[in-house]
Amino acid sequence: MKKLVVLFTAFVLFTLNQAFAYRAADFSSDAKIIAAINLLEQTGEVDVLRNLKKNAVQVSFDDLTSYTYNSSKAFAVSTYNRYGTRVIMINSLYKNAPVEQIACLVAHESMHVKRVADLEEETIATQKEAATWTRLKVASKVYPDTKLTRRLDKLSGMYMASSYDNNIIQNKIANNGFYRAQLGL
């Protein structure tokens, strides 16, 4: 009887582990994006992976010109394709960005779970991006001097300087003309 209980327990644990397992290849066919998602999994970003899986999100690099108002400034977008499936499109301008930076963009966009973002959701997404960069940035690595690197460094600084009483990221979003229009503030 004792062996049966042990076998049953092992079976249940194995089954649960498989049910909650994440395969990066389920979310993308691009090697760089798969590496970024694997990095997120290795660093314990369970909420990111849970959102990707829950929303059956597909992630790809794409030319964002036809998807966003000022595509030259868009790093990534979370939207729906013509079949109603949630997709994350990372600006193809950043296809050669370091995997840590791609992971930050995926982390940010995965936090968008509503049909239309509001200030709270945009703040959560941007804080996730900043926290992910703060954790993943390798101190000894020299990152390319790009708009993406400068953005992530700036967000990380704001994230680190914020407090419960003074959320610098939320304040910046709330006072930014683009976000004010987009979020209806």
C-alpha cells in the first residue's frame, strides 16, 4: 500500500509539473525570441510565462509600420491578429539586440492582458520591463548604444529610484503626451 501511495504521489507531481511546464517553442519559432523566453524561465519570471501561456500568445519580430501610429518609436506591441489571437510583435529594428533586451520587451508586452491598456496596466508592464532589465543586465557586458539600451537604462534608473509613495514610472507615463492620448488620460 505504501508503494502505491508513493507511486501515485510521484505520478501526480510529474503530471502537474508537465501541465505547468513552458516550452518557449510554443510561443515563437524565432531562435532569438526562444532564447529570450528561456532566459525569462531560467530567471523565474513565472508571471510572464503564465500570461503568455494563458493568452496563447505568439511572439515574433515584425515591421511595425502598419500597426502603430509612430512605428519608428515603438519597441514592441501587444495586439490581436485577424483571427483574434493575442500576438506580441517586436520591432524588427531590434532583431539583433541582445537576448536580455528582447526578454525585457517580451516581459513588458506579456503584462498587457486587457483588450485596451489603462494607466495601471501600462505602469505594471513598464515596471516589469524595468525590473527585468535591472535583474538581467550583465554588469561586465558592453551593450550596444541604441535607443533600446538607453530606454532600458533610463527605466531601470526610474524603477530603482521609485518608492511606494513616489512611483516615477507611473508619473512619467501619466504625464507623457503619447500615453495620455493612447490611454485616454
